[in-house]
Amino acid sequence: MSLSKPALALVTAIAVIAVTAGCHTQAPDPPDFGYARGPEGGLVVAYPICPGYTVSGAEIYADDDDFTTLWKAHGARSAETEQGLFEVGGDAGFAEEEQPLRGELPDGFYVAVVEKTGGTEEDGRDGWIDLSRLKGARLGKGEFMTYTGKVMTRADVNAQLSCS
């Protein structure tokens, strides 16, 4: 049985729509970091991470000509930090602050993370944080804003990754 040209065009159009509809739900590349204000008003970062990897360090740097380091810490102090949830400048997150946070964070900056797997440290992903998105945002408990404006849970942040 063969299809008429109009019927074939309709079937082709439906197939194209079905294939491209999923493209709108694909994770951004790089995946979005989540961020929220902590109980004390500090910045809490939810870093997307796969099982078997841990966070061992993090750095915040400005989007200026020199990519100035604003904060840098190493040595995850808690299981929560190892799993990618940490407060910038907080005492509980990392054992050593190599560059303490001085002053307020700008509205926009990068966060870079060091990951550890199998005893080896390597550079992880980095992501853009836009604090202006938090102004006026109403986040529920366990929810995080993202650079793309989506509100995600911790599980949603990690689900952006294709972990094997």
C-alpha cells in the first residue's frame, strides 16, 4: 500500500514533530547548577554530580578580564558537600578556604568544581550563577534556581546528567 503525497507529507510532519518535541526537554550543555539562599543568607550551590564522584573543592571567579578568584575552598568536610551541595564561604562545607570570600558576590559569576573519583582529582564542570534571578523568587524547601530560570530540586539538578 502506498500513501498519497498529502498523506505522506502529513506522516513525515508528524514524525518530525515527534522527534524534535523531545529536544526542548534535553538538559542544557553544560547542565545548570542550582543555587539558593541559605538559612543565614549565604549562597548554597547544588552542583550536578554522578554517583561515584565526589566534590573535593570549589572556586568562584568573576567574569572580568582576569577571571579574578573571589572564593576558593578545598577538602570537603561533609557528605553533603561531597555530593555537591555546599555553601559558599560557609565553615561546614570545606576544611580549607584558600581564598576567603571578601564582601558581597556580584550578580553574575562562575562556579568551578573539582571532582574526585577513584582517588584522583580532576576539574569538574563550571557554571554561571545569576543572583539577580533570586531577587523576588519564591523557592520552596529543597528547591534551587538555575541560570536558565528553571526551579529544580536537588534530584532534578543531578538528573540533567547522563550517568553510566
